[in-house]
Amino acid sequence: MPKTRFEMIKERHRKTFEEALSKGKIDEPLLELCEFISKTKNYFTSSHCSGRIMLLNSDLNEEKKEAAFYRKWHRKVEFKELMNALTECSHPLWFKMEPFILHIGCGTMENAKKLIELKDKSGIKRGGIMVLSEGKIILELTGTQYISVPLKDKKMLLDEQALKIVLETANKKMDKNFEQIKRLTINAKKMLK
Amino acid sequence: MPKTRFEMIKERHRKTFEEALSKGKIDEPLLELCEFISKTKNYFTSSHCSGRIMLLNSDLNEEKKEAAFYRKWHRKVEFKELMNALTECSHPLWFKMEPFILHIGCGTMENAKKLIELKDKSGIKRGGIMVLSEGKIILELTGTQYISVPLKDKKMLLDEQALKIVLETANKKMDKNFEQIKRLTINAKKMLK
């Protein structure tokens, strides 16, 4: 029997995932969830990020481009790491903490409804179905933990003490973000087949 | 002929909208778009916010509750307004600029696809279908312009000069946010019936 469009899409994403996995390119906090989803019959994952603390090369207008990352950590960050990064830098920067983002795909409306149910049950307020075509439905899930502030223009906007507080806050938000991923992982294992 | 579930839901939301409109409770930048959608045959709006600059009553852990707004402006803010608000305040605060958020509903998959097309054509990266039931589908649309930073703990984290720069940046982001609403409004008028 010829494969359906969904089966072909899932197979392609499974291969891409296995390749990324073998190269160590899957963010560790999302590894268990992505591996589980890849092995289900009805779902696949496409892009993902487990959440990050970062310094962006950007002036106040913040025209973000992928090339604009100055430093990026998918984990909590120590103050001295941040300070080291800053002493080497002479241009404008933004400080950001962004939540996880994950795309999960499926092939039928019935399964898409399950994904929305998973989102709601896991207390994830942001995201939704962003691709809706025959045999290919994709849901985006993302957290709500954010910090975003211009950190340096001609000079630093935050002094060392203030920056320490902002980083501590960002690290706490990373913890909350990882907790949300854990809840999502537990629920996905119960709800998706 | 008895009304369909969608027709009943649309009628209820139309009434709620008209009531809010008569009380001046629709955010001005989203007024044209919401009025247009309310008059279409196939769509309705439920909750909305046109974007805002705000001061939140919140410690570093930021457990946001609706009651926690200390100041909220759905427009650009002057520096002296912000300073006035701050001199009156003796507790921890966060400074935030958040983008618009809008929920648009419809009754069929065909019309839901149009909404996703509208989202994509308007360059809106965040959001998606978050409710998917018989006769009631709701799409959330939201911008990507954010500033979010703890502003005051025991003392201020930003000095006056830094705060001025952050507020100017927030005001520029409000402009971009309103431009995105305009693009969305123009496209909605072309695409939704």
C-alpha cells in the first residue's frame, strides 16, 4: 500500500531527528520528550529549543538575525561567565531569557485535538496550530517566562549589582521553564500514541 | 431554521463586543479591526489587548496576577509619567512592554485555514489555533515585541539615564506593534468575509 502524505512527512522528520540526535544536536531538556514523540505512531517533532539565556548583538532597535547571537546558553548561567562575555565586548547588546519552543506535527484533526488537550492540561498558555493542511498539521508550544532588556548601548545600562539580580532572576525562570517541560513530557507520555 | 452552534456563539460575541464598544472598552488601535470582524459573516473576536507598557507589582519571582498591575498604558508613555509613577511607589516592580494579542473565532476548518493564511501574510510569527471544537475554532494572534525586566527590588536596578533609554526603546516597540496591527487590519479586510 502506498504511504500517505502524513506517513512520508513523519518518516522524513524521524530521519532528521535521528540524525540530529546522533550529532548531539537535540537540547538535553527536550530530549526525552522528542525521543518519545519520534517513536509514537501519530506524531513527530520538527524544530525545537529548550529555552535559553543569551546576549544578542543588537542596537536599541533590535533587528534580530540568527547571526546576531553574541552568547547563547541552553542552561542556567554563572555570573562570572556573563561578566567574562561582557568584558570582551565593545558593541551594543541585549540581555534575554526566552522560554522553550517546540513544534509537534500530526496528520489528522482528531490527533490535533489531542495536542491542544496536551497543551491545556500541561498549563501551557502560548502557542497553537500554525500549519493546517491535508495530512500535515503543526502545533507550536511555547512557555511564558521572559526577560528582555537592552543591556549596553554606548555604556552599560545595568551596573554589576543590578546585573547580578537580573541574571539570578533569569536563572530562576530557566528552572520554571524546565519544570514546564517536565510536566509536558509526563503528560505527552500519557496522552499521545 | 434553528441556529447553528457557530451562529449562536457569534451572536453572543457580537453582543459582548457592541456592549464593550458602547462603553469605550475596546483598545483604540484594534478598534477598526475588531469592528470589521464583528460585521463579517464568518468570524468574531473574543478577548483582545492592543499592546501595553506597564509597571507590575511583583517581586523577582514574578507571580503575575491581574490585580498586580501598578500602572498600565495602551500607548506610548512619556518619561515624566513613568517617573511620577515611580516616585509614588515603595515596593518591588517589573517594567514591561508587551505586544498586541487578539483572539479571532470561526466555525469551520475552511475559515480557520483563512485565519492562518491571514496570520502568515501579515508576518505574525506567534499564535495559532488554541480552541478546536465543533462549530467553535479560535485563533490567537500575538506580536513579538517584548521588553521585560525587574526594575526595582529593594532599590532601583536602573538609574534615570538607563530608564530613559529603556522607555524610549519600549515606545519604539509600541510603534512597531501598532504598525503590525495596521498591516493585519488591511489584510483582514481583503481576506475575511
